[in-house]
Amino acid sequence: MRRVRTGGCPAARPTCGGHYPCPELVNPACADSPSGNEGRQGPDGGDAADDGHDDAAGHRRPLEGTLVLGPGRRAGDGHDVADQQRTAEGEDEPGQQVVAEGVHGSITPVIMPGAMAYRADVIRLRQVALVAADRDAVVAELCRFLAVGVCYEDPGVAVFGLHNALMAIGDQFLEVVSPTTGATTASRLLDKRGGDGGYMAIFEVDDLDRRVAQLETMGVRIVWKGDLPDIRGRHLHPRDVGGAIVSIDQPEPPGSWTWGGPWSAHAETDVVTAIAGGDVAAADPDAMRARWRELGIDHAVRFVPATARGEGIDAVDLVATDRSRAGEAVTIGGVELRLV
């Protein structure tokens, strides 16, 4: 299944200054000028083509003090790579497996001094998805509260009966998906939980194959797999994990994130600078916590008793730029957003 986005930033791509009603917000990631593409970067990580070394486990790692500037950036010209792809929603059905294939343009990562390099066994929360009946309304509220714009809207998710929008939070992402047809995992979850809510947690790892092999020994099924030149992802069957759809993804180079499109890290930080974690509601929080710990994914999550809505992601913690605002909270799209 081919999932391709074209480069650049077409006028049709929504920002909070565009067709989402968030006046006076401009997303630098969606500027058409070369300067609008400047500053695109991932978290601290290295270039696989540099003079790095192998660690004790045989993993290639870069030298200390390198930082890769993010996905789709060509060294020296500031333009986006034309062909990028993004993972999509796996249906919550046993045994389903979809493989994405496609061609990616060549990328020469830009490196800069001053950041620690990645090490083996990294796991980090990179993206949290919400599901909403009305995508545009929820995105507009998020834009207003967080003072951010939409960095990418992936047309490829239409194959799965969805449309979406992503917002960069530091170098992490909030995503809102909405079903455009009835027979989707997203539409079933809306019905099951009685409205909008949390949907998916996506973790960046640097040892995907090892983790998948271990998960399979624990009875965890893979419902979707995607292998692209610059990122590989695996969606875990929610019935084997509990609480949410979880994906583990390994980008190359580490810290890049193709799923975010042409994003700019730390470009819009007036209100928040990062996603700290969130709450997963469970019928038995202790049992679910033990299961996630057994699977090696109990990272940046807190397990709380489920309400009448049932199990799912119920809250997201965001690091407040203004420390005096820590403690503020608002509910948008069925999820409590808390400034911490």
C-alpha cells in the first residue's frame, strides 16, 4: 500500500491562521519561503553516516555532541524531500497486517554540535492521537489553547477511512483523527466510549526488531507494519496490550519523524514545550500497569481507574512554558490537557 506525501507546503494545508478558526497564529513549518523551513530538527540523535561507533550490543551510534536536523531536510538547499510516507491506522481485527511500501528521496542529515547522542534501548513518547467526530472543531480548540498551528495533514489516511491533522509540541506531536466512513477502528471507539477521546500512543525506539521479537514471545500480535527507508513502525494489537492502540517506531536517523510531515521543532512554545506523558484509564490499573511494564512500554504513562466511559487515554500532560501556569487544565476532544 503506497502512502506518499508531496513536498513543500501547499496553500490547502490548514494552519490555525487558515481554515481552522485560530486567528493570528502562524505555523513556521508551513511557510512557503526557504526561511520557513529553517530550524527543522528532531531531538538529540546522530547521523548514521558520521564517524560513529558501535556500542557493546553492536548497534551503530554516532559520536557525542551531534544533533540531526529533522525529516525531509536536504543539506544546503533548505527544501523538503518530495516523497515521504506516514503510517496509518490498523484495524482492531486479529491477524490483520498491512505493509506500506514506497520510495523516499535521498536525505543528507544536517548535524550540529551541542547535543547528546542516542544510546541503545531508547523509548520515548513521540506522538499522542485523539479521535474526534469533528476533526476541525477539536483542532481549532487545541490551536487556540496551545497557541500552535497544524504542521501536517496526511492525505494517505483516507485509505483507512480517516482524515487527520498534526501539531508539533516541541519535537513531539498531537494528532487528531476523525473517521470519514463508518467501518473503522476510530468510529467503533467513538461509539464504544460515547464520544471523543484519546486514541493512540506512539513511542520512538532504537531497537525495534529486538522489541518486536520479545513482544511476539509474550503473545502480542502486530496488526499493522510499515517499513520505509527513514522509519519503521509496528502497531500492537490493543487486545494484547490494553488501554490504547500502541505503536513502536524506529526512525532513521534517530530523532527524525516522517509521520509529522514538514515540521519545525520548538518553533511554537509560547504555551507548552513538550508532552510529558498522560493517563491511561483501566478497569484494573495495577494489572494494566504490570502488563505494560512486562511489555517494556510503561513509559510516560500513568494508569488510573476507568470511569463509565471505559478504558482509554483520558489525559495528556504538557510542560508549561510559563511555570506559573502549571496546574491549569482544560478538556478538549474528550481528553483532559494538563499543564505541568
